[in-house]
Amino acid sequence: MEKLDFTFRCSGERVESAAVSVLVGVVSSGNLEVFIEKGGDPSCCRVEVATSHGGFERAWRTLFADFLFQYDLSGYAIWINDAGAVPAVVKLRLHQAVEELMEKGR
Amino acid sequence: MEQWQHLREGKRRRLERARQIAPSKIVRHEQTVDLLQAVIEKGDRVCIEGDNQKQADFLAAALARCDAGAVSDLHMIMSSISLPEHIALFEKGIARTVDFCYSAREGARLASLVANRKISIGAIHTYPELYARYFMDLTPHVSLICADAADGAGNLYTGFNTEDTAVIAEATAFRNGVLIAQVNEIVDALPRTDIPGDWVDFVVKSPSPYSITPLFTRDPADLNEIKILMAMMVIKGIYAPYGVRYLNHGIGYNTAAIELLLPTYGEALGLKGSICTHWMLNPHPTLIPAIESGFVQAVYCPGSEVGMEEYIRARPDIFFTGHDGSMRSNRCLAHLAGHYALDLFIGSTLQIDTRGNSSTATVGRIAGFGGAPNLGCDARGRRHGSPAWLKAGQEQARYAKRSLPRGRKLVVQIVETFQERGTPTFVEELDAVKLMRDMGQEIPPVMVYGDDVTHIVTEEGIANLLLCRNEEERIQAVRGVAGYTPAGLRRSAAAVGNLIARGVITRPQDLGIRWSDASTDLLAARSVRELVEWSKGLYRPPRQFIRW
């Protein structure tokens, strides 16, 4: 189990939501759980990854940098519980989580 | 006079020897090895029928049982190397050289034969390319084919799976070759005649029916959200804007997902009748919902698919069928249609380099191509227009200097950036380049050349290579959809940002696709059982696909 911890300055579309948190995905082989929660430093987004597949720090960092360039999640924390998902699945779950957050904000 | 008769004399000589063993056209199966040893001469070009579907497996096994002292140095010409008996021919020294198309199942053993110098590979072809050589420099002296049934006169019925039989029979029969057929049964009257008996020299009723693989059956239960997301992107981002009506889908789950989204997502986008009306395609069970919902108007098949027989028989408006009601397939003619008459080919692959070249060959495994290179290339001899073909041609003409209007086939590669075991699909150099050196070949086994590809689709987005202004932009467009693979991470963020702004790269959000919509709920059928229901019970899946 590898643990990674990142902090990002965000840009892009501001994510507004009435919801305090959202959870998507499951921790099963090749999949992951994404939990997004309001709180923490309002000027940035903190990301914590726990993954069963170590050695991909650069890919994770680049993926979040891209994602948080597209969506402004300042003042949120993202928790990832990963069971070896490929980046495609990671991205899908992140997008699903943000879509759910934004829909709850309406 | 005689100097013009060598081939005819050769056939007379072979038949004379054969008649010592088998005086009539119908031969007992116990005599097959003796028959082959009598007919085949040292160094002959021998074709064993067998592609990715049906196999003349009894005759292949008989040839492999021949005495290497009696039959040797053969030059095998075969669509596929897919049976252990095919490999045994080379291990025993019966055959020395091979020209072929496809070797998926035996790819690793083939690579070891090459390493041990037990085999000399002429070339790895695409199907219609090898058929073409039957009529040029690789005409068989002896061909071993298979059919469903024969009558006493040797007329053959090939049923739903004519596939390669017609083209092999034609090349052999009309150049004084010897044509030997294995059949499942001998009957008094055939449902229809697919190969005339006067082309056929010998018929053997094999002890068991020829083997056939249900290669094109994809269980909808195995489709995941990523494949559904990519299928949505293809329908909305490629099929709709180009108005793709005439097409082929490669084998694989990505394209199965597209087929299963047509009646749901495609219908919701109002695309029925304007896309995906005419197909060159094996009868994929996953196409049943699109057929039943009226999307599909016609399907011409290179082969059949086990379990689809009764469904096809009940849909003669869709499929090409004989007066007896069973389907006529013909891989050679289907590939002619696939080369000249398609708007679009879409298929998956194992590796793509940064110039868009793709290959399924990986180190230690010689997979071959099948039909993909013929479908996945622009048809430069095409002279008829269609809206999709003309639009693609106009896009290409923006940056390629052309003085006359011309069209362009859409050639789409659809891949996930990583495969299941974490292997990156995008690479700086194809394994095919190393394989070329290992095999002593002059060219690498590239499946689709980068300059033939128009679009690359990944979970990241669609790269439209027609809109790239130069080679450097193309490379950035490929890297731009290569995600977090090493080749993707070497992209220039600025260049990719510019390609997104210009619409060269389109991401799901640029197409207005909600990621949350990429759910298995969107599939017209979520299991094989639901495919059976769509077919009103006419589709009868092979046992290995029945999970209920």
C-alpha cells in the first residue's frame, strides 16, 4: 500500500455544491473509491491517495494537475482508495464525482 | 505442343497415382494420408483452408500425419496458422515455408519455430492480399478445403461459412491444381451448390464436423463504463458529424459497445437512418438490437457466427441468403466491399506509436493481421462519392496540397491508453520493429499505417489527424490522447491546449457528454440472454456463452 499526498492550486470551472461530500466507485480489483469532501484550505485542493499499486506517482500527479486545471475544487479534499484502477477509470470516477457534486448544488 | 502442358501433365500424374488408392471421387477417411502422400510432390505449394473461423482440420491433421520422407519441403499458403497440426507440419519437416495472414492462437509457438529456424516466413499478409497472390505467384498445386456437405458428384454446399472456400477453389481448379475437400456429410441432394463438383477432385467425409470458432461473440456483461464512454464519443463525435453509413467494426469489446448503444444513445440523438445503415461485418450477436430497432438495412458477411444461423435465416432483407434460406458468406468479396465501399473502419489494436502506426505484434508473439490492414487503409482507387468520404477528403485537403477534390476513407483506431494489466498502448517504438529484425523480414508487421489513420479514440478524447497541419502537430495530437502513458506524459501542454482549442482533439466534455451517463444502463442488452430476447429466441448462443 502506497500513500501519496498532493496539494494543488486550481483553475477552471468553479465547482459549487450544496452537498458536503460525495462518494463514487467501489474498492474492487481494477476499480477505486473517490470521496470528495468540503473543508480545509479554501485556496487549494488537497488530494490523498492510498493505492495498492505503487510506483505511479508522476502519473497520479499529472492526472490531478490536469483535472484541477479543468475544475476548481479549492476548499475541497479528495480521498482516493485505489485497487489498481487504470487512469481511465480514475478519471471517469473523478468526473462522475464532480458531476454529482454540481448536480446537488443546483 | 507438349511444352505448354506441364501443369496439366502434373495434375494427370498426381491423379493417376491417387487413383491407385482412391478410384472414385468419394474417398474413405481412412485413406486420406495415403491419398495426400500420392498427390503431393516435394516442394509443392499447398493451401490448407482455415481462417479465424472454420478450419479444414481433418485434412490438416492428415497432412501432419504424412511421412516426412514421402512429403517434404512444402510451401504452405494459408490464411491462418491456428491449429497445433499446422505447427506440427514445420516441426516434422513436412513443410518449410509459409505465407499466411493470421496466427493468434499459435502466435507464441510460431515465434519459437522462427527462433529455431524450423520455418521460413515468406510474408504476413492481409486476407485479400494473400487471395490476390493465389492468382499471381502463389497458386496452390494442392488445396485442402472444407464444406458442410457434398453430393456423389462432388458438388459442395458450404452453408453459412463459405468464407475462403470459393476463392481457393477457383485458384486451384483453374490452374490444374488438385482440390480435396473434407465434408461433414455426403447427401443425395444439396440445399444449394456453392462449388461445382467438376472443380473438385476428391471428397472425404471427415469423422467429425470441421471445427469452427465463435470468434465474434462478445458478452455484453463484459462491457465496462470506459468502453461505453468511448462508444458514446464515437457515435456523437465521428458517426454523427460525418454521417457514416457504410462501415466495418473490428473484433473487440469497444466496437461491441458501439453496436449496443445504437438503439439507445444513437436513437436518442436522432441518428436512425442517417448512420450505420450498411455493414460489411460478420454477424455479430451484439448487432441484433440495432437490426431489430431498424437501424441496420444490410449486412454482407465475410463468414458466419455460430448460433446466428436461424436468426439470419429469418432476416433475409438484412443478410445475403441463398434460395435455400441459408447465408452465403465470402471473405474475398466482403473484403473487396470493405476496401472500396466503406465510409469507415474502426478497430482496436495493442500498440500505437506516436506517428499513429499500430500493430498487434508483440515480442515473442507473431499475431498476424487478418483483414484489418485492407479495411484500415484509404482506398486510393476509389472513384465514387459518399457524404462521409467527401467530408473527410475536404478536411484532409485543408492542409495537404491537392489540386482536385478527392475523398478519404475514415480509419479509426479505438484503444484505452492502458490495457488491463497496466501495459501502455502508446509507445515510442512498436515491438513490430524488433520483430522485423528477429524474423529477418524487410518490413515490420504494421497493422495500420499512421498515414492511413484519420482518428484515434481513447478515454481521453478523439484526435482528428486529418486536421493536423504538419508531422509535429500529428505527434502532439497522438500524445494528447495518450493519457498518462510514458508517451502521453511527453506531450507539450501548450501544443495540446492549442489542438483542443482548434478542435483537433475533442474530449468528452467538448462533445457535451456527461461522464455519469456512461453507465451499463445505456446498453441495449446487458447480457447474452438479453440478446437472445432481442432476437425473439432465434439466436442460439454456444454453450460457453450461456450463463443462465
